[in-house]
Amino acid sequence: MRLIVELLQPHEGMRICDPTFGSGGMLIYTAQYVKDHGGDVRNLVLHGQERNLGTLAIGKLNLLLHGLRAARLEAGDVIAEPQLVDDRGRLLSYDRVIANPPFSLKEWGHDFAANDPHHRFDRFGAIPPKTKGDLAFLQHMLAVTNAEGMVGVVMPHGILFRGGAEGTIRRGILEADLFEAVIGLAPNLFFGASIPVAICVLNRAKGPDRKGKVLFIDAAQPGYFRQGKAQNFLDQEHIGKIVAAYRAFEDAERFAHIAGIEEIRANDFNLNISRYVDTTEHADVVSVEEILAQLREAERERDEAVARMDQLLAELGYGR
């Protein structure tokens, strides 16, 4: 997805991973972005893992057709069997981790997670619920992000407000000051997923002006996507508006809001965008006196019209 790539601004020399590789679109966009910005794609490490062998084969071919022959692509379940490891079996780390994982996966590997040899799921106070694997993928992504790295991931809105174990994990990630931006997008942007989604940007090396803060952007409004009959679209102009707001990192009425950790804590660590960005149209408040004056004026105009009509009728011989 171009939006995530432009938000994370990858550049030559970086190590990039998509742990739910699919057909390779994310890594292809990444390479194209680096090339478009004057970087040498040959000096870019691209890794990915995909458990569906048919999809993986298509992805490998896709990268080959785009000249990305050096990419390392592994097969297998990234939660149960992470394959992107070094010769000692340790998880490799990356400068940018990007993904569009399956939403609310029920059989994600909950039973395995408690004994994970890489300790990916015991860093933020809880293991994700058995029937919702969204935060399991996010925890894996954070586990393979280096100390200067960033994560960009597509998530269902539920991870922003659900309680229980997910609430505990969300609080742990927030207390660690890793969330940098939460961007709400319109529904029907992805094939097979009609629900609205959120782009979550997490950063292990926030700048001084962003520490202890999270930027909320509501881009699900008209003007930030193109509506189609069966599917909606993010055109480059919409991507440009969202990226510009993210880089500006400032409040914008009815569109963006910067929340400090105290404000988020006061909301019980709920990241629901509507709690922070008010998109309602504020109607002008009219006083009772003004309404009564308008009513009297309307009655006066009515009486004048009736009198004029009676006069015309009388002139025509239809007088009472």
C-alpha cells in the first residue's frame, strides 16, 4: 500500500520486511519509492514471509518481474514458525516493517504464543485473545524492528478500543511510547474487507517534538478518498493530503489532533479516533428572541399578502 510506504519514507541502505508478504505489493512499492527518490534499489534489503504457498509463488514471480531478484522470501506461518532468522536462530531486525495482516484471525497460534522462544508476546503485559490475532502480528512486527526502526501496519478499528488482553497490550505499547500516529481510512478500500481500517504508525526513535504524543487523523471523510460503486479508492492526491498531515504533526480542525499521553490515559488508553478528532458539523446557535422576531416578520408578510389578495379579488368583483 503506497500510503504506508510514503509515511515510513524508506531509503537506500535500509532493511525492510513484510512479515505477511502476500503477493509482494508492499515490497514492490517500497523499492519503487526508493528509486523515485534517487536511491539505489540494489542497496536495499527486502525480506518477506508468507504461509500460503500459492500466494508466495505469485509474490516471488511479481518481484522477479520488477527486477527485485535479491529479495529473501520464506514460506511458513510467521507467528508459529518465523523463518527470517540468523544462523543462530535469532530473529532478524529491520529498519522498516510494513504489513497488511489478516484481520482478526481466529486460529493465529494462541497456544503456541505462551512458550514462544523469541518472547514476542510477553513484552506488553498480555497475550492476544485466542480468537483475535491482530495484536499478535503487531507484537511480532515490533519484535523485529530495530532501535531506530518504524512499523506501518493496516489494522481493524477494534484494536484501538477493545478491552481485556488487547487493552492491556495497547496500554503497554502506549506506555512504551511507541505509537506515533493512528490514521482512520474509509471502508471498502481493500478487496474482501468492507470495514473501515486504521493505519498504525509506530516508531522506536521518535523525534523530541513527538515524544509522549500520538497524532490522530480522520481520513475517512469525503475529500480524503474517491468513492466507487463497489470499492473506494485512495488516489495520489488523497495520499498526499494524509502524508502532509502526518509530517506536519499538528492539529487541524475536524481532521487531525495531537494527544499527549495524559489525555490518552484519561480516556483509559482508548485510541478510538472519534474520541480525539471531532468531525461533527457545529450548527449555529440561534437565540429565542431572534426566532420570535423572524416569526413575527413572517406573520406580517403573510398578513400583507392576504390583504393584497383581498384587494385584488374585490377589484375583480369577488369581494366578500
